Amino acid sequence: MAFEMVGACPRCGKDTSVEIGESLLKIGRTREQPVRIASCGNCGLIFYEKIDKIKEF
Ligand SMILES: [Zn+2]
């Protein structure tokens, strides 16, 4: 697989979405949330999926 699988599409619910990139969403003034940018292979919806860090201190 060339793409890492991400979660199901929030619109059509199909599990055909693929990661097309990563970005940082600004939350408030100082915080940033790393997200995956994913594209649904079924309906073409572009959506963000939160990346949870494994460890956070
Ligand atoms: Zn979809």
C-alpha cells in the first residue's frame, strides 16, 4: 500500500479514504493540532483527521 489508511469518510461512511498530506491546524492563539488531510475515494470529500500523539507530557 502506498497510502496509509485513515478513518472512514464522515460524509458517506465508506472506508475508502486515503491520506494525501499532513498539516497543522491552529487552535486558539498558541496551540496547534497535527492533522492528516484525507481524501475519500468514494465521494471525493477532503477532510481532516486528528493525529493523536502517542505520548504527551
Ligand atoms: Zn465519502
